[in-house]
Amino acid sequence: MLASIDIGSNTVRLLIAEQTGRSGLQPVLYERRVTRLAGGLSEQHGLHPEAMDRTLAALVEFQDRCNTYQVSSCQAVATAAFRHAVNGQVFADQISSQTGFPVTIIPGEEEARLTASGVLLALTDSPDNALIFDIGGGSTEFIHLQNGQLQWMDSLPLGVVRLCETCTSETAALDAILEQFRQLPSDLLARAGAVTLVGTAGTVTSLAAMEMEMVQYDWRLINNAVLRRSSLNVLLARLQRLTPAQREALPGLEKGRGDLILPGLQIVLALLEAFRSDRLTVSDFGILEGVALQLAEGCFSTDFPSAPN
């Protein structure tokens, strides 16, 4: 039995899976906790003590799960919040010391690569020309694949916690999103209308769960779901009229995402606009499955030059 853990800027997630064959996976347990690790992140002091406490408490719970399921191989990856925090490595070492989990702070490009391999595992039909995006709390990863081959990848400092805490209005958030989109390659934008958008991670899966009014989250129904631009615009108008607490009372939206779902939805709609698309495909699979696949194949690497800011 193996386990992968994604310590994200907003959510901490655990996947326990059984290896089938050399590199096959059968999910056994999936859990996640919204801990908002990037909340209160400062340039001078780094991660906020309360955010670290929330995250560590969730990881201690995950340690119990791993013990219960007799996990023999485990790997945790730490992403944007750790990369940007002056105390990121200190906290990663603290996690390892208190839980026994090996924690690797991965560069944005490696995060994108792992995400792509996990997403492809979920798709029934892999599009010939796909742009995979993963909206996190502190960054958004983009991966462009053509005929299954990697063409381009990048990690932009565009996350829902970051937008929520630095932008004073929806207009300011949209301006920040569009400013970051200027970093997208012009030749990729020139293919607008021909690129299939595939979204993964909490924002997009939450939107799919809300579309289905899902009371009990089921990743099997989320994988390969299609979200249409028209319905997302209707949802945006609805959410704008509600308080964060009222949003969290809606079926499909978990506690802790009430104020984050709007900037996340803004990113999604801006992407649909930029690529002249009326729909996107959803994948519940992503970096967790990518890490688990590498564990199953015995090839997870921790040899990176450094984890860039």
C-alpha cells in the first residue's frame, strides 16, 4: 500500500492506493482538509503560525490513516506556499520530524509535470491539443500537451488565497488575473478555439460538484465532467449575491472555500474567454495521482537544483 500527500497553499490532501502491476493504481482512500496554509503569508515572516498549526494537525490525522492502512511507501510534496515562504523549508522539516512523512518542496515545473501525468490517468479520451490547468491557493500551473507530448509548462503566482487576500474587489482580482495571463505564450494564445481546456484541483472540482449539487463528493462522477461557460456565468451571478457562509451551505462547496470560490471562478471564466472556449473538461486526478504513479514505478525524484520563489 502506498500514499501520496499534497500539501497545498489552501488544501492538504491524502491518497492511499494499492499498486496493481508495475505502475497501476487502485485508489483505496482519499481525504482532504482545507487548512489555508497560505493565509497570512508575509514576505518578512513567511508562513503564519496558526496556518502551520492547522496544516500540521491535518497531517497528523493523515499519519493515523497511513498507519491504519499499513502504508509501506509514502511521499509528501509541498508547493507554492513553501516555495514563497522564508520559513518554508523549516516547516517542511518540522512536518517530517513530527509525522515521519518525507516532504519535498518541488519546483513549479515539477508540480506541473506531476499534475499532467495524474490528469491523463483520469481522462477517458485524451484530447489531441490540451491545456491542463491546476488552480491552487498560491499558484496556477499550466501544461500544454499536443498528441500526448509536452509542449510547454509554467507556474504563475496566481492562486485563490493570494487573490482573496491581496485584492480589495472583484475588479481588482480580474485585473490581477489578466495581468498574469500576459505571461502566457503568444503562440499558445494564437491557438485559441483549437485547444481543449482541462481543469483540475479544488476550484474546478468544486464547481463540478456544485453543478451536480453533490452532497457526498464522488471523484468518479467528477472525472470527465464537462463545465459550460454559460452555466458558470449563471453560477457567478448567484454566488455574487451570497455571503461566504451562504455559499458554503450550497451542495458541492466544502467549508473553507466560501470566499475563495469567486476568485477561482474568475480565473476559470477568464481562461475560457482567452481561449475562446465554451466548455472545459474536469479531472479529479492531478498531482496526488502523479506522485503515486512515480512511487509505484519507484522513480520519484527529490533531486532538484532548488525550489524557486
